[in-house]
Amino acid sequence: MRYADGPSVHSDIHIDAPPSEVWALVTDIHLPARLSPELQRVEWLDGATETTLGARFAGHNRHPLVGEWRTVSHVVELTDERLFTWAVTDADGRFGEPVTDPAGRLATWRFELSPEAGGTLLRQSAELGPARSGVSLAIERKPEAEEAIVAARLKDLRSGIEATLNGVKDIAEGRR
């Protein structure tokens, strides 16, 4: 898989809680920072205080190979109790020219919810690109290893997604 192909990863989990309860958790932008190995903290921008279409938030990340960096995410899709999508941009220019338009995203993240067997099926997904990112920098250093670099990044993202989904499940089902 090449970076230009927009590689993606997703994982699903069944949660024994209604979509309304799961929705309240996944639209709390602070929750993933408690559950993810990479995302360290988040804060709303522009005076926003809740997840609404067009709202922006900053994410502070850490990865052993890339170090620390900040992103700015834009809520680009929001369907109550069904879909929450945010486009991640490199507003600080960590990986190239600064990008503030969500069309120039370095990744797209999504939570999808659907009722299932008296509870909720929750899917989280991430798609890389099209803008430059830490993956782009690694590929530039070793272009012959592009497929391995992309595969390693998708493996990291899957691990983070599964940690987040399991954490949401534990909270929603009262185990946390």
C-alpha cells in the first residue's frame, strides 16, 4: 500500500449500551487522550466548548519515532448518534507548509455508531493523507521501504483505535 492511495484502518466493537450513551462518550474530544497511546491531550479552539459541525480542536501527540507535535482538527461530519468525523491538519507546519484548510488534511478520523443487538456497534477508523505527515517524512528518507512504513503506521493506528474502543466499551458498560 502506498501513502498516495489513502491507506486506512478500522476496528469495530459491540458495546452493551444504547447509541445515545456511546455517542456522549465518543463526542467528548478529551476522552481519547485518556485512552490512546499517542494522543496526549486536546483542547477546544475558537471558544468552542462542544462537538459541533465546523468546531476546531488542537491535539497534542507523542510518538517514539516522531517526537511531539500539535495538530488542529476540524469537525467535518456530524450526524447525531451516528457519525462523527474530523479532519486533522498540520496548522503548525511540522511536516511541511502549514495547512489550515481541512481539505489539506493529513488524516481523517471517524466514529460510526449503529444500533446492534440491544446495544451499539461502534467503529473507529483512520485514513492517512492526502497531505504530508510524519509518514511522508519517513518515506522520503527511505522510499524503497514505503509499503513497510505505511504498514507500520497502520499497525500503530490500529493499536490506538483498539485501545480507544476498548476504553469506550469499559466506560459505557460501567467497568471503568
